[in-house]
Amino acid sequence: MVDVRLSGVRKEYDGVTALEELSIHVENGEFFTLVGPSGCGKTTTLRAIAGFEEPTAGTVQFGTREMTGVPPEDRDVGIVFQNYALFPHMSVAENVGYGLRFRDPPGTVTRDERVQSLLELVDLADFGDRNPDELSGGQQQRVALARALAPGPDVLLLDEPMSALDARLRDDLRTQVSRIQSDLGITTIYVTHDQEEALAISDRVAVMHDGRIEQIGSPEDVYRRPKSRFVAEFVGENNVFSGETAAHETGGSLVAVDDHEFRVADATDGNVTFCVRPEALRLGGGENTFSATVETVEFLGEAFRVHLDWNGKPVILRVSEAPENDRVRVGFDARDAHVVEGGTPELVEQR
Ligand code: ADP
Ligand code: MG
């Protein structure tokens, strides 16, 4: 097992920059996720780690080993892609065994024993003789995972492995991948555009945007303390307010958004952007209150998601009971307003 370090990794394709100066340190045994919208550079980063792409600048290191010029088959990485990529003419067991084409199984076991133990690991012990087309999408992805793990790689790389599956299968596979990763303690770098999946499965996440990293932190960190407007809006739902500081008070500032003043945690003078999560807003009172019009109400099962209009601006509210009237008073506390632009140095330091 190893840690993985990317230092100043840059990738250009014909003068177009796909990655700018990416620096990431993935710890040994960590489940680390790259999350961001389509086209932000997640696959390019994974391919640079796997050795399918050489960075235009910068280095990739596994432990103390510098990987420049090392071909993929010599990097000890296991890879799972979005589209199963199983061989249709081979049985499930043969597909897993194919993972051992470059090397012997780790330890003293035979190839067949290794294949069988991997099939057990992914809960497909009795499926070895089947053909891939007799398996569900989720089962096929577990075969792909078993194949990737067969040689006992140092690093596991997964590129949107669940995006072709429907919701229920995706949930099941997510739980299994998480269990297998923590059982094996293998350093894992996972790629997804699905922020919910990223929060659920990872020790830490890197939020990517336009070939850059916006923020690295624990799922709770990036959700509760987004460092930029992009992260605030990409990770979970958020209500973003932009205004200007009107006054400072003890323990907070007044920020004027249109002609309404909100109390938020310390903000600097000038332009300020802060956000309030839909679940931090509530019907009725709060340190800050405003009136809004109910546009639509969606029943989500465990909660209602209410789309409001406040002075022509959309505001989302998440509550356990649906509002009874078309016109509502909404409140939130100053401490639930998280400043993403225009904070004090102490606040910037904290976030
Ligand atoms: P993601 O996986 O986050 O969707 P990618 O890493 O696939 O993003 O792509 C990042 C950027 O690099 C995109 O703008 C994409 O068009 C560009 N890109 C990726 N691969 C190539 C390539 N082989 N040639 C030219 N441009 C590429
Ligand atoms: Mg991709």
C-alpha cells in the first residue's frame, strides 16, 4: 500500500489546458474522491495517475517512487471504468483471471484460488461460470472490481463506476465498494460527477472546476464550510445571497441584499456573498426573517422541498411540514449564514 502524490500536475492538449497545476496528496489507505461537473478534468487526472497520460508538467509519485515514464502495467494500479469493459466471450471467472495476466497472484495461492477469493469478496462466489451478459449491471461492475483487485494492486482507481446503473443498484454497489475498500485498506481514488455519492463514500473529497481544485476536505468540511461560491452551489443545494456590508456589530455584520438587511457572521466591508442551506431556513422566525411567495412544493418522502420567490430571486427551503399559505415568513440564524466571499481574515482562515 502506498500514498499518492500529485505535484503541480498540468495537462495540455494542443494548447488547451485540461489541468492546471494540480497538487493532491492521497494518504495510504484513504478513500479519496475527485468530484466536479463534466469536463472539469477528473478523468484526465485519473489517467495521469494510471499512466495512460504523461503530464505536460509536474509529477506523480506512489510512495517514494516517481512515476514519470512508468507504463500503466508497471504501476500496480487497479482500474474500474464506467462501462464494465468485461470480455463478453469469457466467463466471469476468466474475466477476473484476466486481471492476473501480467503477474502471479499475491501470496502462495493458485490463480484459481485467487479468482475464487475475489469472487467471494464481491459476493459473486457462485457466478464464476456465468457469462457477463447473464449478470445485472451492478454485478458486472463487481466483476470488473474483482478483476481490478486480482493482482493485489497498491492503488485502486475508479472512474464513475456507478453512473450507468439505476438508483437502487447504485446504492447497493456504493455500500459494497465502501465495505471492500475499508476491508482491504487499499488507497483508492474515486471519480464522480455526483456530489451526493462523493459525500457518502469518501474520507476526503477534492472539488474540481475547470481543471483546478476548488477545495479539498472531509465531506463535512466541503458541505458545511465551502470556500468558494462554486463549492457552495455544487456540493448540495444552497441559497446564495450577494450584497454589501452596511454595518458591523458585535458577533456579526449587517449585509444589505437589495433593500433588506441580513445579520451574518463577520464580513468585511464591501461586497459580500453568503449562503444558507435549505435545511437551515425555517418557516416562521429566526434572527433574520423575510417574506416570500411559495412557487412549488415537492414531496421528497422525508421532507418537503419548497421553491420560494423572494423579490424575484429563487430561494429553496427544506422543511418537514409543507407550508399552508402561498405567502410565508422565512427565517434563519446569523450563524447559519456562511460567508463565501468577503469574509474577515479570521473567517477566511477558518474556512
Ligand atoms: P471529466 O472527466 O471531468 O468529465 P476530462 O478529464 O475527460 O473531464 O476532460 C477535461 C478536459 O480536457 C475537457 O475539456 C476535455 O474536452 C479535454 N480533453 C480530455 N481528453 C482530451 C484529449 N484526448 N484531447 C483533447 N482534449 C481532451
Ligand atoms: Mg470523465
